[in-house]
Amino acid sequence: MRQFNYEFTRVEDVEVALKAVYGYTSDHPYKSILFHLYSIVFDDEQISHVQRMIRDVYPDASIGGTSSNGDICDGHLADYGMVMAVSVFESTETCTFLFDCEPDGESALGNRIREVIDSTENIKAAEILITLKTINSHTILNEAEKCRNDVKIFGGGSANVEISEIYTSVMNEDSISHAGVLLITYSGDDLVVDVRHAIGWKPLGKDMTATRIEGKRLYELDGVPATQIYSKYLDIQANDDFFSNILEFPIMSTQHDQHVLRLPFSCDPESGSILLAADLDKGTKVNLSYGDPDVIKGDVAELVEHVKDFAPQAVFLYSCGVRRLYWKYLINKETGPFSQVAPVSGFYSSGEIMRMGKYLIEHHVTLIAISMREGEHAKAQPTGEGDKTIEMSEEQKMHGQISMVRRLATFINVTATELRQANDELRQAADTDALTGLSNRRVIDKVVRSTIATFKTMGIDIVLGIADIDDFKVVNDTYGHAEGDKILVAISDMLNEQICRIPSSLIGRWGGEEFLFMCPRVSIEEARDLLDEIRQKIADTEFGAIGHRTISVGMTEFKNDDSADDVFCRADQALYEAKGSGKNRICIK
């Protein structure tokens, strides 16, 4: 296999490149020749001209290509025009198929792709270039992935010079489609293909659930309009600048145990929805994500090392246009190192396709490296073109850095506030009885012991008591636990209202139908009068169908030589006495 890569800004320059390739093929026998055309700005007429020029020289050549958001030639971002990548195969056969997609014809088209792959003799790899924005790629890939699983499959979504634009194209030898799929098959005994990817984006914040989504339009996350999520956490507003501000913060999900990014292309302020580059299933767990430069560089460096170890004769890079916009003037730092391994070509896409296990997964904001060789490991063929400098003003550099830092600072501030609120709620939940809203036993036990220890040296009166609802088991057995809970809540509210009339007093649910209370700075007589008042009020109250209920109360006062356990024990004994002497009364120990 021999690879030649050329970049053009004018159609007229193609003739010179074809002469150079023809000079090589005249002296070297070959099985097939494949021309990849990646074009960021050439229109249909110019592309058709290039197709004719190639066929004039190579009537039997395979041609496949796509419009792009940027072209890659020898590892660097090419000047605006077209990149022509020429693969001369010694023993591999290539064939192209261009399928226009009829309305609602995605399923049938996916089946057709599967049939072609399964019927191609000795096939080793298949490439899919697709107009992602004009057809349902999810349905097509779901059907195509049912093909034989020993075939390497890779590809990408056609793009436009403006990444958010819908008008894109794919092409073969003599046709151009704006709503279709180009399939390229690679067949041969000696062909070896390796497909790997790098992401580098990390999940940001808590998991959320896609609670409302229709096709590619995401309406709600956790029941909240999707645009409000971006507004709240990242200060990205639903306006004309939404897409340019959101580039660094795509949505991350997990599909078939793989991290997959979904880029929002646009928003609808009225409905609060965002249009994604590809479908998500309702109920999918997602995160916001952000591009960490160090993580991205680390992932790409690992990918470069893997490509080196594979030792290819050609490398194709299919990278998301968002990565190009993310790195800006530094983008060649990401793709350039591959040019030290072998000739490199490719394009910036609207989505990246690769087979992972038995699934065809459509990625976004991802870099895919396709390495090819015929036969054994090849010697390195560095081109030395990868570090081509891209000029950018200092103001542009600073603006991007400030924007990212400001949005991450907003996220940190909002999530820190949410964390504090969550911690407060957890603390309250841990300290509170869920049914009555009173302090639970753990808290009241701790407070009472602490108060007794403090007041012991100060000689301050403390009264401790336990109130118990009489014959409560009968209520549950007769009317059910739901009605029993209503009684518990009603009586706890009445006790709490009465006891809280004493400053610094405390009441909590001690367990079951028991309530423990503590009244500091009052005598046992004063406390008894207060509790007798509420005891009588409860006895006089009719609780719906259940009728009247009563309480029994056991009380004691703290003595200088008491421990906390002594006080608890005497209060419990007093309650036992009240229960045993007829109920609906107060006893003091």
C-alpha cells in the first residue's frame, strides 16, 4: 500500500497531483486505487469537476468523499479547499456504494448496507460516510451493525464549513448526495486495519436523566427544561450564541459500557429544548461534560503510541469539528504527531462512527484514528508537515481561556451551593423523625445527656418526661397503620405546641407511640400542670372515625447525684405506673 495526500485551494491544481500519482502507478503494479475527497468549501460543481478529472486518468478508480468542517493533510489543518487522499493498494480491492435515503427509508438503507457487507467476498473493513443531519443515522447504524462481526467498521458524519449548518454531502465516482450514505468496502488477504479513538472530555457534576426526548430534540433533564440546565450550571443562555458557547460542554452518556458524547447544535428558547447531534433514549443517564486539556492531550498521546506500535502505511483521522473549534490555533498539536508515523489525511466531521464490540456507535467530540497496512509492520514514513503553525491573535487566545474559566467557576459555585443544601437536608433527615417531624431518638438522647451534664454543675431544675398514647396497638389493628400514623402526627403536633411554650424545652419521638420531652428551668409542679392541660385537651379531642384517644405520662426531675441513665429510668418507671394505674394520667417519680 502506498499513500499520497494532496491539498488544493483551486480545482486546477488537481491535474498536477494526478500526474504525480500516475507517475508512480505507471511503474508499480497495483490491485486498486481509492481516492478520498474531503472538501470544506468546494461546491457541487467543483467536486463534479474533480470527479471527472480523476476518472479521465483512472476510469476504474474508486472515489469516495464528504464535505467537511476542515480537511486534514499530512497531520495539519489544510487550507480551505479540498484534500485528495490517494491510496494505492497492491492486493486489496475497494468498492464504493452511494445510497440516497428516501423519507423514512433509514431502516431499509441500514439493511442494504448490511447485505453489501455480508455479501462482499474476503471483506476486511467497511467505511461509512453519512449525512448525519438530514437522516436518522441511529436507525441506519442499528440495522447495519447486524452484519458479520469480524469486519472493522469506521466512518464519520459529513459536515459544513459552519459546524452547525445542516447542508452537507457525500459522494462517489460520479454522484453527490445531500441525504444519503457512502459505503466503501475493503477486501484482501493482506489488508490489516486498526480503529481506535480518543475522547478526553470528562463528566461534570451529578448524573441526570433524559426525562423527555423526541428523536434528537431533548426537552427535559430531571424534569427541567434542557436549556435551563445549561443556564443554571454554566451561565449559557438560550440565545443566538448558544452553540458557540456550548462547544466545550457537550452531554456525556454511556452506551454499551462506552462513554459517548452528544453535542447540542441549537436550542429553542420557547420550549426550553436543545437539538442534539444524535438520538438519546428516554431514561438515559447523562452528565454535562467539559474538555480538560491535560486529559485530552494524554488520551491523544496514548492513541499516537498505539498507532506507532501498529506500524501502518497510512493513517486516516476522522475528528469532530468541535475538537477543532476547542483547540483553535493549537489543533495541529493534536493531529500533527500522527504525521511522524505515516502519511495522514482525514476531515473534521459532525460525528464519528466506529464498531465497538458488536455495536456501531456514533460518537461526537471524538478523534478516531484508522490505521491501514498491507502485510507486516511498515517502516515509519514521517511527512514532517504536522506542526504547521496557525496564526491567532492574543485577544482570541485570551477570550477562549477566560470563557472556559468563567463557566467552570459558575458551575463550581452553583454545585457548591447545591451540595451545602443537600448536606443540610441530609443532616435534617438524619436528625428528624420522618413521620412527625420531631427530633428522633438519636438526637434527643444526645441533647438530653449533654444538657444534664451542663446543668449538673449549675444547679438548674430539669424535668424529664415520657408521654405514651394509650392502647395504640388497638388503633393499628382495628383501623390500619395509615390511620394510626394520622393519630401519631396529630398528637405529636399537640404535644409539641404545648411543650414549646417553655423556653429551651425539647420534645422528640422516643419510639413507636412514645414521646420524650425535657423542660429546663421549671419545677416538677409547673411541668405537671402544663402536661395535665394537654393531656385533658387530647382526651377531649375526637380524632375522626377513631374517636377519642388518651395519653399517659411519666415524669421525674433531675437530682444532683443523677446520671442521665438514672433520669431516663425513673421517667420510664413513672410511665409504667401511669399505665398500670388506669392510664390517661400523669405519674411522678
